[in-house]
Amino acid sequence: MAPLDDDDVTPLPLPPLLSRLPEAAGHPALPRGVRMRHALLGNLPLFLMALLAAATWWLVQSTPAPEQERMPAEVRHEPDYEMRGFSVQHYVSAGPARGVVEGDVVRHYPDTDTLEIDGVRLRWRDDQGHTLRATAARATATGDGNEVRLTGGATVVRDLLPGEEAPMTFSSEEMVFDRRADQVRSARPVTLRQGASVIEARTLVYDHADGRLDLQGAVRGHLPARR
């Protein structure tokens, strides 16, 4: 090979440029509609993936959020009815009314099935006809009336019995009348009076059926001398 001369400006031979013919003679150009259909078919997987993603997003947005665990509704201590000037009588299997509960206002609370009574007055008679009478500023009674809790200056009076000179009176800030046990009891300081006799105690249990009285706790009092 001859050495190249720096002053030689003769152009180097280059391979001929190949020009791209519009279409080979043996392959005629496809119609435009066919080319578009081929293009759509070629992009069909991508289109389906996009459609699936859009459907998934719509499903997530349309699915309702799971409800939070519902807390139980708060039970309110509210009366469902109120009555003024009421009277309720209690009967046994036979005979006249054994007891009567009266009040200025009564309210019933369904959540505890209790009655709240303002200005309560109670009468109860035992099998021998001996009567207890009770009064208080307020009272709370069970729905069946088996127990009445007297509060606010509660006073219970037992009628005069044969051989006694005066009825017996119990006074306390709170006393309970138990109809089933035929009993009056108090866990608060109580004062008992009968005529000129006065006795004070911390607690009291009185059985009305047999007339038995039980006083407990620092019992003290004044008993006049017998004549």
C-alpha cells in the first residue's frame, strides 16, 4: 500500500449510500385501516392493563369502609312516666288491702325498674290487724313494691297495742320497709319514742309480725319510773 501524502486531497472512496425504498416491489403497502388495526392489536395488552388498573381503583373507592365496632348505647337514668297524686294498694290472696302506698309525685325509671316518690305515705297491716304508718320526704321503691326505702325525715308509727299506753314511733334519716319480711330496719342513727320513754341507737330492726325490736350500737335513753 502506497504511503499517504499529507498534501493529497483526493477524496477517499466511500460505500454507496443505501436509500430506503418506499416499499419493496414484492410487498405492496397495506391499507391505512389495516395498519391502524395492527397498531391497536399491538397495543391491546397495554390497554387491557390500564383498564384493569382503572377497574381496581374504582372497586377500592366504591367498597364501603368497615364499620367500627359499635359501642353499646349509654343507658340513661330517665323516667318514662310521672304521675301526681297516686295511690297503690297491695292485696294478699284474700281479704281487704294489706297495704297502701301514696305520694304527691311518683316517677318510674325503666333502667332500674324503680319508683321515686315525693311526699310518700305508707300504711301496712299485719294478720292481726296491727297497723304501721310511715311518712318521709322521699322514697325509692322496687318495681314490685316489695321494698320501700324512706329518706328525708323518715318516721314510722306503730299503732297502740293492747296493754300499751301510747303508740311507738321510730325516727331516722333513712329507714327501709321490707314487705316480704314484714320488717322495718335502719342502718342510720334512730330514735324510738313511746309516751315519755325515749331511746336512741345506731341501728334498728323491728319485726312487725311478732313485735320484736332489736336496737344495736350505743343504745341509750330515758325510761320514766313506773308508778
